[in-house]
Amino acid sequence: MAGFGPMSQDWEPVVIRKKAPTAAARKDEKAVNAAPNAGVNKAASSGTSLNTRKLDDETENLSHDRVPTELKKCIMQARMDKKLTQAQLAQIINEKPQIIQEYESGKAIPNQQIISKLERALGAKLRGKK
């Protein structure tokens, strides 16, 4: 029974190696990876799809439109003219006070339904020509 004690270990390390892909597999992988990019670039460069180019431009920007400075000033001025707090205005239009705060600070993403509620509650035109 020699060799079974805690000091003698006859184990050898096991090394698992992944085989390198064959030339055919590499070619297929490159073709699969290149296909989506080639189609988008080809359509955008040939001018066949303006929507594709527009989508590419929009996704490159990676940011949403924010409340314009004019709109946030109009909301704030109309609210103060009515002597309302942000919380009171939010309650009138049935929204959270945070929404009003975001609109007045310019951090909100404009929502036409909320702007419409604000126009009715404040009795002021906030969109378009005055």
C-alpha cells in the first residue's frame, strides 16, 4: 500500500488545448462577421436607403433630445405667473413633481402629452409660434 499516503501524489497536470481553426473555418467566420457591416455600408453609400443612413446617424449620436431652453423658461415663467410651486403644478397635471423639475431644468426628454397638459394647466402656449 505504499504510494497512497498524503505525501506521494502521482497526478500529472492535465492541459487542454483548443485546436486552431482551419482555414475554411476562419474564412467562414470572417464572412459571417463582415456580412452585416457590408450590407449597411453598401446601402448607405449607394444612396438607396436614406432611412439606413439616418438610423446610422441617430445611433452614432446616442443621446435623446432634451427640453429646449425656450420651453423650460416659458414653463417656469408661466408657473410663477400663476403663483404655483412645482409640486402644485405637478398635482394639477397629475404627474410627479420630479417631472416638472426635470422640464424646468432641461433634463427631461420632451413628451408632447405632458407639454399639452402644462399648456392647459398654465393657460399658456408653450409650443410653436406665440
